[in-house]
Amino acid sequence: MADQRSTRSQPGSGGLFNPKAQQRPGTVAFRDLPGGCAACQIRELAICQALSDEEIASLEAILTQQRYAPSQTLFYEGDPAQYVFNLTAGTLRLSKLLSDGRRQITGFLRTGDFLGFARDDAYTYTAEAVTQVEVCRFAITEFEALFQHFPQLEHRLLARASNELAEAQDQMLLLGRKSPTEKLASFLLRQMSKAEKMGEPSSPVRLPMGRSDIADYLGLTIETVSRSFTKLRKDGVLELPDPNTVVVRDLQRLEDMGE
Amino acid sequence: MADQRSTRSQPGSGGLFNPKAQQRPGTVAFRDLPGGCAACQIRELAICQALSDEEIASLEAILTQQRYAPSQTLFYEGDPAQYVFNLTAGTLRLSKLLSDGRRQITGFLRTGDFLGFARDDAYTYTAEAVTQVEVCRFAITEFEALFQHFPQLEHRLLARASNELAEAQDQMLLLGRKSPTEKLASFLLRQMSKAEKMGEPSSPVRLPMGRSDIADYLGLTIETVSRSFTKLRKDGVLELPDPNTVVVRDLQRLEDMGE
DNA sequence: CGTAACGTTGAACTGTCTCAAGATCCGTGG
DNA sequence: CCACGGATCTTGAGACAGTTCAACGTTACG
């Protein structure tokens, strides 16, 4: 019934049982962007997209840049929500836990994604770095104050939220009704399309997360994920030079399985 | 893409194979609200909440009221998105289909809920009436035009979207990691809290949807849903005077099972 | 070179689904 | 008023997909 051994403690993790967790060890606030937002590479991807100079300046005035090492936590489910974030580099996972340790990952975030909105002033999920991560961090109160003057910002957030909602519904269909192989195929297709959207090649897909993260994202065990990879490989749909690199050999068949 | 037929034809259904389906048989545009929005009972629940008189007037100018009979369809997944809706009475189900007919219900909507935002101008899910339903319908173009003048409206929608997103994540946790009994318990608890929020009694909960809808919402079969109900009943947690009425006998235990 | 984390594979188990039959409720018509 | 048919729900028995438990392989790193 329960997937008890939900692993979680990882090396270098600034987790609950690390006495220094409060200090977010390894987290660094830094300023290494000469020219500021104006020179930001990912402006086009993020909420900053198509904002006026005045708006950008207002955002820039209240942001702090931060770095997180792999498996470090940005915040825990239930923490009082103080900040919102814009991911400028790396991959993040959002997850929720049941009291016995079963975990569900609700999404992987990439460069350009936005996170942090909460309900009743508490985060409803945990956010952890999968890879090395860089974010722009804003105090929620300051961020929301900008809405008054820049409705465009809120408009952009609503568009993003609608999109996330549609993705969440796709994921519900996946979790509730797809077989393990279908789940994995859908997952890989989505990773590919996201990579493509960022100008990366879509065929040798690089998966930054491990099998355990994939399992908890797809509602499976790591063994079933591994077996599904093996099945797709034996069927000639994929090649796996290493566990984190997927070469698609037969896109048509992958698509047939995914939808 | 959508497999329209998917078992689900129900008596009185205005489905695809009904020759009059294009006309939405039984759908009635009506005006039976003397006094208009000003007199609307559910203003406090809906997006209209706390809008100025001017804003309400603008909304009222572009709205059409409509009625749908049980199992009638408001729109199908993939339809070009022309309208957004505010549900003023009854219960609605949102669902997505796989090509072979497997269905996932992504949510049940109640009085006061808002629906219709789409991606790329097409609806991403199907919306059907569970009970008799009444809605206020707005043309999307006209509705969005209001954002320019009334940012408050967009603010309200963002708040709703954030909330829906949090609920969607709860549902992912449910679908991916909970056992059938836990799923049913969580479902009942949520129905109870929603009923309570609308001033209805929380203990004899009325479930407007059938077992098949519950199954497709929880990612189970109807048989497993039925067996889970039976289990909760035999354990003394519930009573079931009839299949659509749930009396909670042991709330503590229900809560323990749900989370 | 040894150890630990991660991934893969195998064998057995078990929970959920599938298939099938019976029970219940409701509207309709004899 | 009661019999009938259809839809929905419940219950049972058996099959099977995915999990659990366990061992082994691989890679990275001190």
C-alpha cells in the first residue's frame, strides 16, 4: 500500500535533521550580473518578459539573487511564505509528503519558471534543488505591492497560472489513468518539448533527476520506472547511454505510447 | 482527439450522437433574476465578490444566463474557447479523455466556481452538468476586455487560480500515492468542507455524482469505490442511507484515513 | 581500492482490476 | 396496483499488473 522507503536523505542535504538547516548552509546571496536585469539572458523566458524599463527597474530594486546546491531546500511545505522566486538556472522539484513518508512530486521547474505563491500565507509544497540552482528572490509583500502600479505583471502571472493549471490536469490524467510505460513515455515527451522550448536539442534528452524523483513524479516505484526504461530500450524506442541520458530512436512509437 | 462516446451516454444526454447536439438541446438562455446581479444570492461566492457597482454593471452588460440539464455538455475538450462561465447553481464535472475512452475527472465545480480559461484558444477539458446547472456565460473577448479597466477582476482570478493550483497538487498526491480507502476518505472530507463553506450541513453529505464519476475522479474502478464505501461502512466510519447520502459516524477516524 | 549511492534485474506476493452475477431503485405501462 | 425494464450499485471469484523484498551491477569518490 504505502511506498515506505522514500529514501529522501541525500548527501549534502540541508534537510530537517541538519542542525544548520535554519541557516540554509551553502546558500549564497550574490550579485554577479553586471548590467543587472537589462543584461539578463533569460529575460524572455521569465515573468520579466516584455515588461517596461520602469517595471524591470522596480523588480530589480527588490530582488536578491541566490544559489542553492543540489538537494538543498528553498522552503518546506507548511513554512510561512515570505518569498516568491524566479528560477534563473538549474532544475527544481516541488513535492508534497504524507505523514508516513510517501512522497508525490508535483512538478519539475526549469529556467524561467516562477514559484512561491501560497495559500493562507504558508507554502503548500516543498521546493528543493535538483541541480545547482540560481534564483531571483522577492519578498512577497514587496512583490505584491508592484501589482498596484504594474497590472501587466499580474496579467503575466495569471497566464502562467492558467498554463500550470492545464499542465496539472494533464498530470492528473497521467497519474489516474495511464500505465507505467505510458507514464514514462509522456514524461519523456514533456521533457523533450520543454528542452526544445529552451533551444536545447530534443533528442539526446538530459534528465537531471534520479529514478527516485521520476518514480515519485509518476506515482510509481523506482523498480517499475527502471523496468519501464528497460522495456522501452528493448523495444528499440530508446537508447540509454547512461541513466540520465535518453536518445530517442523511434519518436513515432514514443508518441503513440504517451497519448 | 477526444473519444466522445466513452461509455458515458446517460439518459437525457445531449451528446454528440444526438442529432440536435449542436443546438445544445435543453439549454435555455433565460433572465429570471429580477434586480439583476444586485439581487444575486451568490455574489459573495463568485468572482463578482467585492466588485464595485460599476464593475458589476459592466459584467452584467455582457452576461447571458443559461441552464443545463444533468449530463449535458457545456463544451468539449478541444472545442474553440469562446466563453467563460460562472456557475450559479448545481454541480459540474471537468474531465479529460484518452483515445481509448479512459477518463479522468479533474474536478467537480460548485456554485460560485469559475471556469473556461483555455490554452491556445481551445478548452483543455470537457465540462458537463452533473445536476441541473445554471451559469452566467461571458464571451471571452468581452470578458478580457474588462481587465483593462478593472484590474481587481484579474486579481480575483489570480487568487482563484492559485487556489485551484493548490487543490490540483493535493489531487496529484491523492492520485499518485494514496490507497483506495485513503482516496475515498480524502474525497469525502473535501466534499464536507466545501459543503460547509457554503453553509450546508457537513455531516449528512449529499453526493450529487454517481460511483462512476467518483471512480474517474479518484483514479479507481467503480467496483473498488463501492468496496471502499462498504469497508468504511462496515468499520463504523460511515452510514449510507442511500448511495448518494453519507452520514459520518466517526469523523476522527475518517480524518486519520484521509491524511 | 573500498565504500556508498544509485540503478537494474529476478522472484514472489498482493491489491486492484476484470469479469460475472445478483440486488436495489425508479419510472413506465399494463 | 403491480409487473417490467433499465440503470446503478454491490458483491464474489479469479487474473494479473505493479509492488515488495532481495541480490547484483555500476559508477563516483575519498
